[in-house]
Amino acid sequence: MDKKVEKLEEAYGDVNLSMLADFALTNGISGHEREMAQVYKNWVEEFSDDVSFDNLGSIIAHKEGAANGPKIMFAGHIDEIGFLVKSIDDNGFLRLHPVGGWWPHVLLSQPVTITTRSGQDYVGVVGSKAPHGMAPAVRNKVMELKDLYVDLGVASKDEVRILGIQVGDAITPKADFHVMANPNYLMSKAWDNRIGAAVAAEVIRGLKNESTDAHIYSVGTVQEEVGLRGAKTAAQKINPDIAVTIDTTIATDTPGETNNVKLGVGVTLEVMDASYISHKGLLYHLQDLCDELGIDYQFELLSAGGTDSGEIHKVHDGVITVTVSIPTRYIHSHYGIIHRKDYLDTVKLLTEFARRANAEVLEELRNYKR
């Protein structure tokens, strides 16, 4: 075998692809995360001392620590962007109400899943026009969301009613899970933020049969895409001393971008985003731990967009908080691409941080601000 081909076929490290596919392919737009929360529970329950929920539906898996150990919250949101059925016209076409941020350009001719109150799923497609004879001014314009619709393959509003579809039902992007030509690259829907939730799950899974000083909380938060809501209620319930949010960030290593944030580097430490400024003591602590463990890392600063850290860090008298990101290409669309190294290195770093954290570490971090 050619050495270049052989190298291409060697995936970086050992990734639980079954878990990642289970996380990514489960439907769960903001406000409709119940099924995804159960999937999360299935993967963390045997590694936890107890599992609970807040009243918005965020799932909290807890591993007991020492009596004086710090409480550490690892948070990854389990919701994805999608739509609600806004209206149904006489011909059975569904209009869309966005849940999360969409660029309509990415939606035309894409399949979606409509889920009814009873849990029945139906497949539809976002309608598009053929370009034949289309005026350039029309062809070159991005359509507005209000002009888009879902075609269910029915003939009337009555047929939609018989299916049990009603206004307010969830509409979720429909996609498959792909290991790509270079198997280090994984493509699926909902990496924002099922990959961050998977990291949070792997931290508590990786500490099985180990005793830790820290109380570990592995949290799948809800409704992040519509205002960081579940992060606030979950953090109020836990009252953590330290929090690490794991979320996706925009990879800028594609044509026309600036190449500041790349796939396959390792850990991405977020200095700030539009919702919070990282606790520099914790940021530097994780940077030093990367250096000690031989983990590559990069920094990012976001002028727009926020993460669950934006609400967590303001809970009670303040929480020592940082966001660690997984660079992802093409987020907020039907398909995103991530790199195995970024995922595995992030799991390695945060698991080791959880393993070592104790009362002394907490006091050191607190004193950084005093």
C-alpha cells in the first residue's frame, strides 16, 4: 500500500463512533430535547452516582467527590437548531418558524423530519425552484425564511391533519453520519452541540472506578440555541465552584477564511465570546495542563455568539468558568465536519483536570481574582 494512502486510513486515536452517532442523529431541537436527554442518560448512568433533571429538562449526571472537594460542572448543550410548524396552507405545505439561527441559503432542497405530538416522524423536503428561465436577480438572491416551505408529499391540509401534524410541531434537519475519506474527519448533523455534550459525557465515563476529590457534574443543557436557558437553571441547581462549557466554534480553515481556528490542532481554549470573558486563572491552568500533557492547543476570541458560559458564570456569587471549543466546519446547517484529534484531546485534558482538581486548586483559582 502507498504510504500516503496508508497514513490517510489511520484514524487518530480511539473514538466511540457508536456513541457519537447516537448523539448526533437523535432529534432534539431547542425545547424538544427529551429524547436526546434519554440518550445522554443511557451513556452516562452506569458511570454516575445519581442522575437528575432540572425543570427545563437539562440532565445532570453526578459523581461523588470528597467532602471538601470542589463542585465542577462540565456542560454541553444537547439541543440543536431547527424549526416549528408555523402554519399549514390549503395545499398541505408547511411554513417554518426558526428555532436558532439559520442562513436560508443552506436550506433549499434539504430533507427534514417533522415530529408529531404522539412521536410519529414524517420526512419532508424544503421546497426549491428550478433555475431554468429564472432571472439573474432572482437566482442570485438568498431567499428569506418566510418564503420557504416544507413539502410533505401530500395533496391537502386535510391530509396533514390526518397525519397528526399541527402548528408547533418540531421540524428537525435530517442527515446521516459519515466517516470521511480521511477517517479523522467525521460529518453529521447537530455537531453543534452534540459533540460538546459527548465530551461532557466522556469525562464522567472516563473516571469509572476512580475516586476524585472533586464532585463531577456531567450536564447536558437544554435551550442553548434560544438564549442559554438550560445552562442557567442547571447551574442554579448545582451551584458549581468551577464550570467548563464545551461547545463548537466556527472553523476558519476553508477557502475564503482567515485560517485562525483550524480543525485537527487539538484543544481550543476560548478567551472570550459575546456572552462572557473567561476566568484567566482557569484558562491559564488548562493551558499549563496542556503543556504538561503534551496536548496541542490554540486560542480563539469571538466577537459574536455566546456559549453556556454566558449564563453559568453569573450564577449566585459567580462561577469560575471557561469555554473549551471543538472547531466545526459548516455549523448551523444540515452537515458539519469535525476532527477526531480535537475531540479526543479535549476529552483527555478535561478528564485529567477533573482527576486532579481539589480544594487547593479551587483556592488557587479563587485567589487569582483577589
